Amino acid sequence: MRPAAALSTPEIMIGTIAPMLAGLRHVAVGASSPIPGSAALLARALSGGRLRVSLLGSEQHNPFTDGGRELFDCAAQGRVDAFFLSGGQIDGAGNINLVSLGDYKSPKVRFPGNFGSSYLYHLIPRVILFREEHSPRTLVSKVDFVSAAGSSPEGEFRPGGPHALVTGLCAFAYDRRRGAFQLASVHPGVSPADVRAATGFDYSTPTDVPVTAALPADELALLRTRVAAEIAETYPAFAKAQWGV
Amino acid sequence: MRPAAALSTPEIMIGTIAPMLAGLRHVAVGASSPIPGSAALLARALSGGRLRVSLLGSEQHNPFTDGGRELFDCAAQGRVDAFFLSGGQIDGAGNINLVSLGDYKSPKVRFPGNFGSSYLYHLIPRVILFREEHSPRTLVSKVDFVSAAGSSPEGEFRPGGPHALVTGLCAFAYDRRRGAFQLASVHPGVSPADVRAATGFDYSTPTDVPVTAALPADELALLRTRVAAEIAETYPAFAKAQWGV
Amino acid sequence: MMPDAAPLTVTDIAARIADGASIALPPDYSGCAMTVVAALIRRHARNLQLIGVPSLGLQADWLVGAGCVAILESAALTLGEPGMPPRAIAAVKAGDIEMRDATCPAIHAGLQAAEKGIPFMPLRGILGSDLLKVRPDWQVIDNPLSTMRDPIVIIPAIRPDVALFHARHADRNGNVWIGVRRELMLMAHAARETYVTVEDIVDTDFLRDEDRAGSTIPALYISGIAKAARGGDPVGLAGAYPADHTVLADYVRAAQTQAGFDDWMAARVLETVPA
Amino acid sequence: MMPDAAPLTVTDIAARIADGASIALPPDYSGCAMTVVAALIRRHARNLQLIGVPSLGLQADWLVGAGCVAILESAALTLGEPGMPPRAIAAVKAGDIEMRDATCPAIHAGLQAAEKGIPFMPLRGILGSDLLKVRPDWQVIDNPLSTMRDPIVIIPAIRPDVALFHARHADRNGNVWIGVRRELMLMAHAARETYVTVEDIVDTDFLRDEDRAGSTIPALYISGIAKAARGGDPVGLAGAYPADHTVLADYVRAAQTQAGFDDWMAARVLETVPA
């Protein structure tokens, strides 16, 4: 275990996401999401068991018994409070692209595909975007393909949407009314100017940008022991690389 | 067991219905249907097991595992070849009434309700109507409430519909093109004039009306032994009254 | 249900079902929480809307007879072999309650729409039925995907305030095993709250039992559970104990009149000690 | 399945799946009939349309690499941890096959529409996605039950010619136990024909086993069953054996080129003796 002082970027991201889940009843985590999964399990540990976590791919943290459709139905029933999405590209309007770069018919790069994003982004109240790589390549002014739209026209049915975007450099809050991001905090050692230089989309910056709060020592210990062991069931390679478990 | 010569009216009806099921793959039987249930189980016995019978209320003859909706979905998938409906009233257009007599809002008589008839009548290719009581009270010129319509306007989606009507006196065939019944056979001891006098709706009568074919002796024996035992699981009172099992 | 939440009593459950609530109920053969029905009568529940999934029997007759019901929505009113439910039929004939006639697959489709969070479900059949006259909430649209005229009925979502039923087993985490009675899972998915009585609470985790997990409603959908041994009497509980046909026949005879119903209920149901 | 029908071989199943058929397939973690996929390649199947329920992985990559596929419809192309399926991705990029991008709940909804015999299913979300540009078969209508403007997407029914998967057990009557993998039941209900390989055929009747009945696809929906022990290799079979990550990583390396794919398949899959 590395000393508590030296947090890894994933640990900082986990520590940024976990407090966003406090007080919720049910958080679901989709595919390829070890950082959000760890954050959800940390929030669960801190909730005294009141937070229910559904982790796709986990046997231990899977409450579903009605087949592949159940997560989506459950979200539409209003029973999922938070979810996590990423994207090959994310733009300043909160649109995400999980399909391809370049022309759709003859793409330069092809990503796996939309999964459930096109739907869940509209249904789940608190969708937290995450992408460790923070660069003009990933955070763009306009995505090449809108897998799921960040906001919807007034009057359209849209109980869900983006809440925040957490990267390896910072956290943005999403303003649904404006359909745009605002810088919320910068991770230790990162300046607002660093973020600006690495971001391909426009966003607003308050006068004072706080540094992302560090996980309290006891929570960090919990993450590196109990949560590390729990997430290892679903993401063994990640758990091994991060915490050697 | 009564002598083979003396068939009961239910036995005659069973013997009329069973041949209508020959060659089919899957016959479903709904609630309160001991006569069709016996006919289906007899047809199954004669098919050498090739006919599948789904008997509502039976543990032994229930192939469904997806809840109350499955029979209806299964029918819509085209996987149910025949079904049986009755009615407090049945009219000459093949409409059936399972709801009430008189004004709907303040009925003189209230029946249990439509069950699945309003739907299954449209979806299952061969719906056989049955009603032991053959009288102007039950077979009427126009039902007071259409639970399910006998025919549909040209061009409407209607893979299913009535095939025949079997009563305690006779069998009618249903002509889908005309939306009307034709007398097909009269049960032993019944004349076409008897049928006319007992029927409240108009129908056509061919020049020669055959007598309903009697069940061959071996099939009758099968009905009174194996089928009687099988139907007793679901309709013990009926099986006891008919066959003393 | 919150993990580790304590079991309720049947009286607790009846107290949590508000006057005016819409309540999805199974048919007599699929697991009826008769003890909660009795407790609702004891607490003088009023203006309930009962939704049969897809038909209603003894539960509706007891609640209607006791004056707890404003609306019945059901594909049928039936006690099976014992006949029709006398107080419910009398109330419908007298116009004392509102009867919303339906057809079985429309109830299932409406609940499936609620389960999927969609406003309606298309459904084949029904066209030409007088149901379309007495159910103005059921509309007919022209299938937008067809190039030819193709009318199809659309059934609005049915989202009950409460789903209420009786099952064999819950586990220590509040998961409920339902076997093949999967309409109970649909009810739980569709309803805002789900209350369940069970024969017993087993010290295991059905979601970790590979044989039973697939037939289990996760605690996620369950608002509260009460233990009620023989909680399906007198309509029975499939796989556990049969309907008591002697009691049912006796009830049907007595309940032909309101006075007979009142006496029978007072003597046979309401004077027993609630759990 | 016809009662008492004899089991098939995997070669029989591949022969019964016609060129040009649309085939619903589970994702890599839900039971893939890999032996039938290999048999389809051996028999040089052509112009298949593969439908991922809701995503596609190794099955699609093998079939695309072998030239068996005309169309992929899927919410994603993924092998999970080993990465993206190289031959499928290459074919999509090159335009050699038609890719119909979807989103998971739309695939489930389309299959549910087929299951219910309705022409479409409404579905929330999706509005504003470029999916509506590339899926002209998905339309937007105004919710007919709303008094205000309320656009909603309608997904046409997906009725596959064939559903194909691998499961743990069939019984002597041809019923197939699937545990919590209920998307397999949806596939079987929606498809015209359903072919299944199983680890073993057990001399029992799951429909009479109250613990297992609720997690069983009745033989009614099954067109044919073949026994194929380790039939999920190398993607594994939940509850029975895991994916072989060494084989998968080796495959992904080899299949970066068509020649590498051809060699790997010839050596590792096609030269093994079919069942």
C-alpha cells in the first residue's frame, strides 16, 4: 500500500465521486467502470448499508432477477438515483460519444457503441460523467456522434441528466439550465489554467476554484482495504494495479 | 361407467370438439372449461403426445413460467392453435357477451367479466365456442354487450376468430367471410327443427344435416378412463359427475 | 426495502396503505394477503381502488362488503368453483361502486407499461369490443409504422400506489421468492410500494441461491414484509395449502345479503386476533 | 419442441440455421453457443444478420471474420476486458458489413414487442441522440395520451428468425433452465425458432421442480437442443466455468489481421472435431 500522502489519480477521482452519492438510496454502475464502482462501494460502506449498489458484472452486488432489461426498467421506474457514463468524446454541452470518430459511415476510429447511455442519461437523475484522460482529444467542443444528449428542449420528458464530470485533473459541475459545465474543483497540484489548456470545450470558471477535497484518512483506509477487496471481485486487474489486492 | 350406448351431452360435445383439434400443435384451455379441457386431453391422447395442451388451473398441464401474461403473449406469437370461449350470450355474428344483461350501467344480470376473450378471440386461429345450454336466452340475435367481436372489418389485423359453436343440441360452423353460422351437425335425437326452435339467432342450414358422429368405441373408452383421470386434477366435480372418478 | 429493515406486522401494513390508494391484487389462486385485507377492514379503510391482476375474487368481495372500496378494475370478478363474489356483484349491479371492466392482457400490458416507465402499451385484439365504449381511457391509434391502415389499441400505464400479496418465503435480506407466480414480480415492478406477507422468513439469501434467484423479487422493490402463517386462508396458497372449499361455500351462502356478510365477517374474520 | 424429440447435434443446428437468417445472440457473459458458431463457419454460412441482446462479442467476431455476416445490430461490440472484437470493428470501419447501432433498452424493447405480438414498443430517452439519424426505422411520435406535447420514440418489434444460446441444463422433456439469465427467455419468446446447446441433459422435469420451474424456458419455445459440454468455451458460462482470458488475449492479438484470424481459427477452432 502506498503512503496515504500519495494518492493516485484514480483514488482522487474516487474521492471526488463518492461524496456525490451521499444520502442516495440506489446507485447503479455499468460496464468498464472501476473508478465509479469503487466510489459507489465506498459510499455504500460510509452509508452504513443504507445505499444499495448494483454493479454490472458483479455476482455479489447484483440485485437483478428479470434479465438484461431490468436495469433499464428500474431506472424508468425512478428506482436508480445515480449512474456513471464516460465517452470517447465528451463535449461542453454534456453530449457524449461512444460510437465513432469522423464520419459515421466510414469512421476513423470506432468505439464499442452506445450501450445503455442513450436511454439512461435521460432517466437517471444524477448521472456522473467520468474520464481519466483529460485532453483536447477527449473533451471536445462538439462530439462527432451524439450517443446521448446532455440536455433536452424545454418540455421534453427528461427526469435524468448529467450532474458532474470528473476527470484526472478536475471536477466540473453541470448546469442543466444553461446546458454547460462550470469548473468545480481542481485536483491537488493542478491549476485552473492547466485545466483550461487541456480542455477542448468552453466552460465557466468561478473566481475562486477550490482544490478537490482529499479523502479523510479513515475513508482512504476504508477504500484501500474493504472497498479494494470488494471491487476486486469485478475488476481484479484494476484492484491489483491500484492496491495490490 | 354408463353403457357406451348412452352418451351424456357433455360426452357428445367432447366427441364433437376433439376431432376439431386433430393435427394441431398446441391447444390452450381457459377457465371454467371442463368440456373443452376433456376434448383437448382426448385429442392429445389420440395424437400420441404430439398435441401440447395448456390447461389453466392444472399443475400437470401448465407449460408457462412467465406469469399471467404468458398465455396472451404466446397466443400473439402464433404459438397457440386453438382455444375455447363461452358466453352468457352468443349471437349470430359470433359476438360473445361475458359482462352483463341489460344496460351496462345498471345491469339486470352481471356475469364475471371478459377475462381474456376480448383479446384471444382475435389472436388464436381456431376459437371454438361452447355452451351446453342451447336456448333463445343464450343464443341471441344481438348480444347486450360485445365482450369480443366475432368478426372484424376487412383489413384489420385479425389472425384469429371463431371456428365453430358446439352446444348441447348441435354444432355450427362459422363462416368468417359472411360473419355467420351454418348448422353443421345435430346431436343424436335432435332434429334441425329442434335447433331452429331453440336458437335466437339466424343461421343457414344445408339441405342435408348430418347427425354428429359418435366417438368410436375405443376413443370413448379412452375418454372414460385416461382422460377422465387427467381432467379430474383440474375439474374434480365434473369428472366425478360424468365418470365417477 | 432498506437492507436490515425489521419485519412489519399485518396491522402495520394496513396502516401504511392509505385511504384512496390504488392496490394491485393477485387472483385468488396466486397468493392473496388475506390477513392484510382483514386488517384494512378493521382499520375502516375507505375509497380504495382495487386492480385485479387480472381478476378479483375473495379479497375484493370482503373489501367491497365492508365498504372499503370505491373502484374495481378487473378482467373478471370470480371465486372460481364457488361462483361469483356476491357483495362485489351486488355493488356493481346497484352502481354503488365504479366497475372498470378490462380484459386480462390489458391489465398485464398496463402494468408492463408502468414497469417500463412508458405512458402506454399497444395491444392487439379488443377492436370491436364494447370495452372501447366503456373504457374511454383506452384509445385506438393508427399504427405509425404501417403503410396501410392498421388500427391498434393503446392501453395507458397502470401504476398502482400499492402492490399487495402473500408469498411462501422471504429471506433475511427482504427478498421474496415467488416461484412461477411471476405476475407478482410485474406488480412489484409497476407499483410505487409493495407490501408482502409470507409464510416464513428464511435465514438465507435467495439472490445467492442459483436455483431460486431467478424466481425472487429483490428487496429493492419491497416496501415491507410481515410474517403471516396460513396468510392465504381461505383461498389457499399454491404449493403450500389448498383453498378451503367448505369455508368458501359457507361464505358465498352467507354473503348473499349484506346482513349475512356482516355477521359472517364479524364471527369468522374480524373477531380473530390480528397478528 | 415436440415432446420426446431426439436431441440434435451442433452440426444439425448449424444446418437448420439458414443463410440470411437473423439470429439473436446473448452477450459473452450470458451463455454463448460457441460450438454452433464454429459449425456455422464450417458450413460456410452466409449473409447472417446478428442481433446482440444487447451487445455482441466473440461470436460476432468469429462469424464476421469468417465472412458469414451481412448485418450487425447491437448496442455495443465488446469482448469486455480483452477489448474490442477486432474483425467486427475492422469490418464496420471498412464498411464491409452494415452496422445498425442501437442502445441496450431498445433491443430489449424490440424483442418485448415481438414477444407481445405488437408492432412497436414506446421507449423513453434517446431523443436528441444521433441514433435517430442513423436508425430511420426508429420513429418519434407524439404521445397520444398526453394533452401536452410529449415526443416519444417507438421501437419496431424485433422478431429474429433464430435465437441461439448455450445453457447449463435441459431436462428430458426439452425444457431449458436459465437461472437469472432471463434475457434468454425473452429471446426464445421473440424468435421464430430457438436452438440451444447445453452442458448436460438431466433426467428430470424442471417444470415440476418448484425451485427451478420459474427459471425455465418451456420446451414449447425450443426448436432443438444439442448437448455440448464446455460449449461456452472460451467465453465461459456463468455459474459453471469462467472465460479463458489467456485464450481470449491470444485471439485478440492474432485477429488484428485477417490472415492472423484465419490461421488462429483454423488451428484453434475449425480443426477440432465437431460434436
